[in-house]
Amino acid sequence: MAFIELKHLQKTYNQQQFVLKDIHVDIQKGEFFVLVGPSGSGKSTLLNMIAGLESISDGELIINDQRMNEIPPRNRHISMVFQQYALYPHLTVKQNILFNLKMRKKAKKEQEERLKDAVVLTGLESFLSRKPHELSGGQQQRVALARAIVNDAPICLMDEPLSNLDAQLRTQMRTEIRRIQQKLGLTILYVTHDQTEAMTMGDRIMVLHEGIVQQIGKPLDLYNHPQNVFVARFIGSPKMNIAKAICNKQHLVIEEKWEIELPQSISSSLPQLKEFLVGIRPEHIQLGGNLQMQVRSIEQLGHETHVTFDMPCESWTAKWSGQHPIDIGTPLSISIDPQNIYFFDRETQKVLL
């Protein structure tokens, strides 16, 4: 039996336009479950429905075999960590961490015991007497995390908790949150628009777009086997290159520009002489071959090189390991292995193979 069950959850504000539609998923105890999607996809709304901060228009929320639709937030035994740390500026770190326990009139001995465990886990032992304005962004985020830990709730909801931090600190905090989650056995539902966070932190990922679930699965399953164009382009950086193509027997013609010979095992499953979409990940474009392109821009990242070039419909990106001293305007020969091409229906945007 799943620990958290979202049974066909829906949210609408006017009985006509759905903010969330038919969200159906089971989440296991101790799972790190990530909700990812662009702004406005419904991620935070779904989290607030689970917390009880938003009403459920239709469907059921089951936690540990109990229906939660009408249960008030304070009785759901859920902690939350928000994008804005919501620390009280006039209270010390210790007072902020213990604030909810004090409001619930927990015994002082219990408060101290929980405080000790939480600050050790979050590395805040030497900051307890400081005020929030004396802390860095990462330290403030640790305080918010420690406050959630002392509540001793089995479920923790996190809404874009790292988005206000710089890139290096985000990487560090991703590791810390994952370590704490595994040590405490927390069930975490984590909202982000950052696919890198989703890929590196989640046991499973739910991709949302315009309130509709696009795909649910393990990070590498979503990367290697996207079910539609949206997931294919959202998961992966740089994003997957997409173009129109047509198949004539075993000849794949991409944007009337490139022709690639397909093995029969692939071509026999494709529509013939009917336009569809192909997708190629940047790392699957190889230097050397019979396909021609001209460099429009180049990004030297040290460990890898990103090269952008024009296709008839949109610009494409190739990603190559290492450093490549290439000038803008340089013509290059490239190749694409047919086994690395994704095929999508042009109308439904769903995967063909």
C-alpha cells in the first residue's frame, strides 16, 4: 500500500478551467518525489492541496490509509520548506527552529533533544544565538530545514527551496537535503522548475505541463524514454533538438537538408512519406561524417563545448566533451547514429517508437 495516494485530484477555480487535471500517482514511504515543470504548470498548487492550504475540487488525497480532503493542515502531520525562508527576524536561530514546538507547548526537554539532533544534521551548532540577518542565504535555508526536521513529521513538502541561492550553493544544498532525507527516512515531495535538481535529487519525477501529468518515472527513464516532445525537451540540458522529417523507405530526410540511412528495424515502424518529428540530443551529434553544418555560436565551458548552428525551423545545439577551438562561421562535418534518434507524431507530439 502506498504511503501517499493522489487519486484523480483536480483543481479548478471556476468549474471550467482546470489548474490541475486528473493527477493520479502513488508515492512510497521514504521516497524523494519531485514535481517538475515550467512556471504555471500547477506544481505549487498541488503541493498546497496536499498540505491543506488549497481545497481539492475533485478526487481524493490519502495519506497512510486515511482520507485527508477535509482534514485541517495542522492535523496532517506535514512539515513545509518554502522558497522564502519565512524566518522571524527578531528571533534567534534557536528560537526560529523551536517556534512551532513552543506553540504546540512541547516539553522543554523534548524541544532541546529535537533541537540537538536537527542542528547536528544541518551543521548549525555554532549559529544558534545569531539572528537571521547575520546569516548567509545558505545558512538561512538550513534554519528553515532544521525547523522542518524538529517537527518530526514523516512527510516534508519543499517548494522551490533552493531557487534563491547561487549555483554553487544550490549544488551543495542538494547534496545536504538528500543526505538528511535518507538519514531520517523522510518522504519528501519537492517542487522545482530546475530539471537538474529533479534529475539529481529525485527517486522519481512527475513532469507537469499546464496542469496535466506528462510522465512519471525514474530520472534516467524520463531522459532515455520520453513519452512526448515536451518531456524530451524539458528533461536534459541543453534541450533536445527537434525538427520535421519524412521517411522514404529507408531514407530519413530531415528538414529537406540532411539524409540519413535507417536500418530496416527502424524504418519499418515509421510512417512512410508522411511528415513526423525527430529528436536528437546534443551529445548525440558527433564530429565527422557526411552531414554539413555551419557554426553560428560557440560556448567553451572547459569540460565541454556547446556549438549552435541553424536548421530551417530553429537553431540546434551540439555538445562535445572537452575543448574544441572552433571559430564562428566554420563549416563542420557531423554525423548522427540512427539508434540515437527519437521519433514523434507531429500532431499528438507523442513518441512513435
